[in-house]
Amino acid sequence: MRLRIPVLAAAALAAVAALVPAAPAQAPARATAHAAVGSGDLGAVGRAAVRDEGHDSAAGAAARPGLEIASGRASARASRPDGDASARAAATAGGVSLFDGLVTAERVSRSATAQDGGVSYDGAVTGLVVAGRDRGDPVSEHSWRAGGARVTVNRGGEGLRVRLMRPVAGFATGTLVVVGDVDAEAVDGADPDATPTPAPTAPPEPAPPATPAPTPSKPAKPAKPKITPEQRLARGRFVFPVYGDVRCADDFGAARQIGAHEGNDCFAAFGSPVLAVADGTLNRVGTLPISGNRVWLETERGDSFFYAHLAAFAPDAVSGRKVEAGALLGFLGNTGDAEPTPPHLHFEIHPGDKDAIDPHAILSAWEARGAIPSGGWLARYGSDTEARPGALVEVRDFIAGE
């Protein structure tokens, strides 16, 4: 008889534990790192990339007419042990000469270190000369306009960035070269919204033992900062969606015929090139009565971007087509219900392909740091004054309902 009570108590505990729901699954940790000795219209030079776990490195140099990098190396490292993610990307380049010597540098170095949801950058440019003027060895962010180019150093994940504001040495307006291009992201796996599993309560014992003194609990670990979608997208490496002189209205949430406005209207000259803001896949390319000529772009991460009122599509704007950031999607217009208005692009941002968020601060951030297209479409299709490609699409895909 002395053995029956413990056996029954153990059985009761097991039954109670079986009824307790499992804790919600934690989101997996995520870590990525990308580095390149050179990028932009120079092409990918010495590129290293890693996702979640591992290390990658590459050496690279460039010797093209008007563009030269004598030597360089890039490395990328990422890990996520026990859900604590971290990532680091680094790139160095030596003997840099861009646009027939318009900009030269002895050495460019840049690194990005990501941990606890944040990212920090470091690096310097040594022996910088811009349009014949010695700029020394800058270690902080600086920008100059000289010789028909905008030159920026030590900004975000870019060591040296040069964009042409007019044709130089045979290169078209808008041509972009980046030296020391790095990016890193690390997000821990803990889900701060998960509800902990409640501990099962044992049934009362006939003669419970004395309650031991409580063990002092450890101080709670401070919550790690959580980055909002707006912060992530604003600081991400995106291309501004309209090429040329443009003004984006802060009109998210304004009243419209079909409800609240879910994007911003970006006004520019009729036919201004409209470009992919990121690498991704096109879908739902077609025409509807309200949005007119419209297209969706979805990134590998799952973010979606919506473009509407295009005057025409580019030849490559086909559903299912994978495109790179800066790819030509079409031309700005006023199709659909925008016919009575000045030409503009209606642009929406849907983080995780969910509800739209106000894009104005994000667009302003992209524009402020010069996140504009590389001019690659100019090299392919000709100058601004020439006829632009594209065809109006008359497909009425009402089944999509978008």
C-alpha cells in the first residue's frame, strides 16, 4: 500500500503534462553576408557570399578600358549557433582608377558586422584623388561633385561610390561603379512574442513535504532591439523606382475612389524610365481599369512592390521573369483611372507580401543616399532623347482582381 500514492501521483502528472499545449515554434535564426571588390556597371568583381552558416572568399581585379582595380579581396562569414546569429562581410581593393583617372585611390576597404539585429560599418579610403584634387585618406562619410561625377566615400556598405552626372570618357550619364561593396544581416531565432509553455501542476499529496526556500531567479535578459520593416527597407540596398527628376507625394492613406490610398504617387516627365527596386521576380503583369498598366515585383525575401499607371511596359516585363535591381520595367504615364492627372507612378511597398505600409520615408531614404539606377538601361536602349522601347498591353486580366 505504501507504493500506490506515488504511482498515482506520477500518473496524474503525466496526464496533466499531456494536456499542456506545446510552445509556439521559434522563428529560425537568419544570417547573410555579401561582399564584392567591385560592383555596379563595372560588374561583379571578386564576389563572396554566404547564407546562414559558413565562410566564403574571393580575389578579384578589373582591367577594362577606363576602369581598373589592380587587386582586391572579398570575404563573407555567417553563423547562427544556438539561435544567436552573426555575420560579417569585408572587401578591400588596391590601385583603383575609374573613368580614365577621374577618380583614383591607392586603397579602399569596407566591412559590415551584423549582430543582435543591428549592423555596423567600418573602413577607409587611402590616397583619394577626385578630378585632379587630392582628398587625402577619409575615414568618415564624405561626398563631392566634380568632373561630371558625384563621388561618395564611407557611406553604409560602400567604400567608394562614383556616379556620372554627365557623359565622361565614353561612359553614359548615370553609369555607376562601387568599390568595396559589403552587406551583412543577422537576426536571432528567439521569438519575443512566443508564449512560454506553462509548467504542469501536480495534484496535492496527502502529506506534502515542507516547501523549500525559493531559489533566487536570474535577472531577465534584456530584450534585443526589434527592427521594423520600415527601418529594414529604408537602410537596405534598393534602387529608386523612377529615373530622372521626380517628386513623390506624401499621400499614403488619402481618400480615393476605391478606399484609402495604399502608396505614394511619384510625379515625373511622361515616359520616364521605371525600374526594379530590387532583385526579384515579376508577376501579374497586365492592365486593369483602375491601376492601368501595372506590375508586381517580389523579392526572394518575400517583400512585394506594386507599380501602376505605366504608359508602356519594357520588353522584359513578363510575368515569371527574374530581374535584377535597376532593370527597366516600363515607362511612367497615367493609364487607368490616372488619365485626368499628370503622369505619375503609383508605388506600393508590401513587406512580407502583406499589408501595404507608408513608403514615403523609405523612398526619401533611397533618394537621399543616391539609390538611383545605374544607367544600364541607357547603355542598352540609347540616350534619353531617343525613342524608348515598350508596348502598351491591352490584356484585361479581370480574373486576377488586382
